[in-house]
Amino acid sequence: MFTKQQVIYLAGGCFWGVEAFVSRLKGVNQTEVGYANGHDLAPSYEKVCTGKTGHAECVKVTYNPEIISLKEILDNYYRIIDPFTLNRQGNDIGSQYRTGVYWQEDSQKECVLKFFAKKQYENEKKIVVEVGPIHCFYPAEAYHQKYLERNPQGYCHVDLNLINCEEFDHLTKQEYEITQLAMTEPPFSGKYDDFFEDGVYVDVVNGEVLFSSQDKFDSGCGWPAFSKPISEDAITLNRDFSYGSTRVEVRSAKANSHLGHVFNDGPGGTKRYCINSAALKFIPKDEIEEYINNKNKS
């Protein structure tokens, strides 16, 4: 069953930093940077930088409203912008760096308007964040996507330390990048790719049981492959349009961890849940009962 996702568009200056910050929010499943609400039908970074296209550098945010509300997204967005300065954020100046929140569905309109009406009531200075429906959005060039993940020392006007990541302190760098930033480990590199001991596989983030070794098979794809999850309630499925293709993303239901993708090419007409090893922790068969008892007590 596919989880109903929602989309909101956030402009807050250079889209590199805004994307890097928002993508780390629990419940945000996808982010894409691009150019929004201008009049040029074929915008490019070079054209947008002239300030003559009318576009704002913007982040398309796809989120799971059952995990993070639009109000929570707006609260976090407001923390990283200067809402009182027009056409400037950080060192970046120009209409393309204006702040803005653009909704995709009419149901989001009331939340956005109420949020900024309350903020304005609490402040004497005029808030100049542009709000309204999204009229157009053009994805930016490939080298802008996930820019700060690939260039961690790159320019960023946003303080990424404002994100509270204490709940992920137990994760390694790779585990965090895969489960929270939807990255992918190299094929044939994961510890569970060529691993077939009896037991169960749990979410490395919160320990929920996700897959059984009974459903694991050698697909030759370079990642652990399962024909099904331990329960349909253990996962959620999301349409993933990243990298110019349409795939079905697999996430854990409770922690919203990115796990991998599912395909329809498993043995005997079954599915192939292609999962990153770094998103999983293995519990041997003879330790499962003790593991479940300890987890129920915590």
C-alpha cells in the first residue's frame, strides 16, 4: 500500500543549504531543488542568476504527513530564514533569493496563512515571505541536486547544526546517510549481501523487525534481497521520481527509515525488496526471543 505523500515548496535563499536542512527532517522523504514561480519557460541556473526570469531558488519537499506535519515543516523552515529581509538571505542578494512558501494543494493553504499570520502578530517588523500556490517548478541541473552531500565543504548560509539529531547518535555516518538522507551503499559492499544465517533483520534506527531470513534470497544484484517484509505493516511504499526514473521506495513504517526499493523481478513472480545492508541490523535466530522481550520492556 502506498503512503499518501504531500508536497510543499520552500524558497529560502540559496537552495543548497535549504535542501540540506529540510532533507534531514524526520518524515521528509524526498527533496529536489529547482526554480519556482517565474515566467521563463526554460530556466537555467545562469539565467535565473540574472534575476530576470522571475524564478526563486526553491526546494520541492515531499513528506509523509503521518510523521511530520506541514506546521512542523514550517516551524523548521522559519528557523533558518530571515523573514524580514526582502530578496536577500545570507550573502546572496537578488529576487531569485527571496523567501517563499508555495502550496500544491488547497488543503495546505489555511495552514500556511495561519502560520504566517501568527508570526506577524508576534513581530512588529513586517514579514516579507511570499506565500501562495505553486504555479511552476523546474528542476535544477543535476549538479545542484544534493549538492552539500557531495560537497560537504561547499557554501551554505544555513546553520545545519540547528537540526536536533540526538536520536541518531547511535548510527554510523553511512547508516545515517542511507536511512535519513536516502543515499545508497555501493553494490556488493554491504555486510548482508552474501549473508544467509537464520534470524531476522531489524531497522538499525529503532530496532523494529522488518525482514526474515526465510524470505531472503541471492538475487545477484549486489544488495540484500527479500521476497517480502515480515509484515505489510512494517513498511511503507512511496513513489520515487529521483534520478529521472520512477521507482517504488521502501521505508520502515515506524521510524520512516529509507531502506531501499522494491521491484517485480523476484523468483517465481515474487517481488524483490532490494535493501541497503546499512539500514539493517541482524538478530540471530537463537537471540530473537530475548531481543523481543527486551524491546517490549523498553
